Amino acid sequence: MFLNSVVKSYVEALLSRGNNAEAKKGLDEHISRFYESPNNGSEPYYKLQCGQDFAILHFQNWGSEPLKPSDKWTQAFGERVFTYIMPTRQLFRGNMRVDSIPIAASSV
């Protein structure tokens, strides 16, 4: 999803429902869209222009540590993937915890 011409950024979002090969493959695919062609062509899926940026928002509804991609995408993971772990309400950039998001008090 391209945000707009002012922000000049692309954002991919995905949800991982388990710690398995399928979830890891999904994370790899989302990262690869910014670096590789889906059909082995020369251009990546997203053709970023000068000054454009990107991030991957990874929502994870299990565990307490971020799902890690294959070794090929380790550097991109550390720089571009933000994982929100839903059960613990923690946010990570790559493997580094960014913040703990407090539970909002509900008023009834």
C-alpha cells in the first residue's frame, strides 16, 4: 500500500497466526517484494523511487518473540520489519523491543 505523495512510503502488513513454515514463508515473501521480482525479472515487485521508503508491519497473534525470516532477509528484518506481538502487546523492530504498549482502561 502506497501511503501518499507527501509521506512517500510503502507499507506492507501481514498477520502471522502460528510459528510454522507457512508463517515464515509469508514473512519472507513480504520482505522480498521490495528487493526481488515475483517472476524472476530484473525489477522488484515495488519499484521505489528516489526518496521513497518502506516498512513491513507484522502482526503476530502468538508467542512473545518475533517470528524470524530466513537468513537471506536478516538485515532487512532488522531495519524494516516492525512486529507487534498481540498477546504481550509489545512492539519490536527486527529482534529489538521498541516499546511496551499499555492496555487502555475501558470505561463502561
